Amino acid sequence: MQKDDFKGSSRRVFAAVVPPPPVLSEIFSLSGRIAAALGNTKLRRVPEKNLHITLRFIREASELDLEDLQKNAKIVADRETPFILNVGELGVFHNRGGCAVWVGVSEIQQNETSSKLVEMAGILSGGGLKHFVPHLTIGRTRSKIRRIPNEIRVPAMEFTVNELVIIKSILKPTGAEYSVISRHPFSKRAT
């Protein structure tokens, strides 16, 4: 990575797992069904190209923060083997400004909240991880949502995780615009 890749007004960066295009397309379709079912809550859907699983987010990153993030991403990538994630249940995180609607992911082998993603997030954060629920945020609303309507079902989906991606986020009036800073493919082979 060249230092110029990190210049500009935005210092928002994150490390993420990005599902393959067919999974992104299905999840985006799911967010459309949720938005229709919620009606007047005005769910702002995350664009398909921006869907991802955030493992570490830095709102105001310095160049040193970015270097540390890339160093930790390399540590994870050098020790990790590809693994399969299952797209699972729907959920809602509430905050002061409304809420975020998300779809969770879990490891196929364990069928529980993904311990590999939790471990990777801990390494990427330098060990200071408080609470982490592996998920893809699929939409946000200023309204409070108690639950997702029962008729909405998550289709069976799974995908292989084989790299971490470091992404710069630039906030614009039309929404966040992402650009990849670096990719960190897993170097170990699955046995």
C-alpha cells in the first residue's frame, strides 16, 4: 500500500470479510423484502456493493492505525485457513438514532456464532474486543423496530471465507463510498 492510498478527507477504515457476488445479491434481495414488509419505517438499505462483515472499524484512523491494522490483518491471513460461513438469523441493533437491521453468520462446522470471526476480530483490534456479533448490516432506520416480521425468512446460503479486505470509507451525501486499500488472502490451505 502506498501512503497516497490513505490521503484525503476520510480517515474511516475497516477490516472486513466480503461475501461473493451471488451471496451479496441474495442478501440485497432479502433487504428489499424486509423494507417492503416494514412499510413506513423507511429502511435505508445498504447498497449491494457495500455489504460486508466488519471485523474492525476505525472512525478516525491515522497512518499508524492503518499500518497496525494491515500488520494485524497479515498475522490473521498468515495463520488462517479458508472456512465456510452460513448466513443465518435476522436481528436488530438499537442505538440512539434508530436501529440497524442485520443478518448473522456462523461457521458451518460449529453451527454457532462464528468463533473464527470473533478470534480474527480480536486480533485485528489488538486484543481489546468487548463484544462482537458477526453480521452483515443490511439496512438502517431512524424508527425503532421491535422485530422483523415473521414472514421474512433468510434463504439457505453459505460461502467460503478466504481473505480479509482493508477498506477506506468516504462519507458522501449519497451514502458511503468504499475503496479497497489492500487484500490479505489466507496463506494456509484447508486440510
